[in-house]
Amino acid sequence: MKKINKKEVLIHIKLENSEATISKRDILRLEIELLKLIKAIKRYRAYRTRELIEKNRLKIKISGMLKDIKRTELALPRLEIPKILKGSSEKEYEKEYKKPLGELQKLSEKIEEKQDDELEQQLREIQSRLQTLQ
């Protein structure tokens, strides 16, 4: 850390009222843009979360179908699996796994809404301060 010598002189710059107002407006506009950026990032996270939920749902569905296929292959002689059996396993999957994944998605949507509300409130506050400066 640099020490200030007693001989060094600090320089102060005086701003005119108009310059100060313009600077404050610029800072508030920058804050608005940053809040918009944060909002976009949070939307991306929400979409990414939904994507991961869908991928997980697909993974569970595929693993369930593979288990059904293996059980059927072991129980039956080497024959092709009829389409009717595949349809019934899909219905069983929906009954068993759809509810927990839906609850997780609802929870993520509630969190997203709360964060969006906070961002909107900050945005409104900054815009009102900007209006008072103009």
C-alpha cells in the first residue's frame, strides 16, 4: 500500500450541478442495465434448471423402460416385445415419477418469481430516482 507523503497535495475536483446530475443519471442507467442483465441471467438459470429436470425425467423414463425390457426378455423366450407392453410401462412410469418432478418444477418457479419481484422493485426504485433527477 502506498503511503502519502506530507508534501503530496490532494487534488479535489468540483463538479457543476448539471455535471453531477448527468453523472447520477448515467450511474442510475448503468444500474438499470445491470439489473436487466441479472434478470436475464436468472431467466437463463431457470431455463437451464427446467432443461435439467427434463433430462432427468427422460433419464428416469429410459432406465425404467430398459428395466422393463430386461424383465420381459428374462420372462419370455426370445421374441420381439409387442408395442402394447411398451405402452403400459409408460403409464406406470407417469404414475410413479411424474408427481415428484412436478413438485420440484413448482418450487423452482416460486423461487424464480420471488427473485423477479425483487428485481422489479429495485428497477422501479431506480427509475423513480432517475425521474426525480430529470
